[in-house]
Amino acid sequence: MLSIFRKKPKEKTPPQLLDIDGNLIREGDEVMSHRYELGQCMVELEGLQFFYVSKESGNKVSYVKMIDAITGHQKVKKVSE
């Protein structure tokens, strides 16, 4: 009888990322990195975590390391489509 009132577990979803200008970043987008000398990168999703993969060097950096402390946005700029 009490099982009716139990909370359903929430499905985990990947975080919503915003670039330095406030534009939404999705998997597969091209961005220009302002940190770690990555240059132009592709956004990849592995599990529930985003990664920036450099097109030039192949280096891979987690989205957590790219967070701007003041705004909370990513230190990347989305390349115009």
C-alpha cells in the first residue's frame, strides 16, 4: 500500500553545456578551445560525460576542466555552422 507513494528514481542525463557566449553545446559540435592549446575540437559524449577531442593533436579533455569559475560556462566558443 505504501509503494504507491514512493518516488521514482530519476534517469541520469548528461549535463547541459553552454559555450562562453551562452550557446548550447551538443555532441558532434565543433568548438574552438581557449584552454590547454587544443585548438579546434569535436564534442564527444561517452556515457554521461562530455569530452573535447582536438582535431590537431588528438588530445582528449573532460568538460569539467573547461568550466569558467565566474560564469559556469565552458571556456570554448562554438564554431558557426
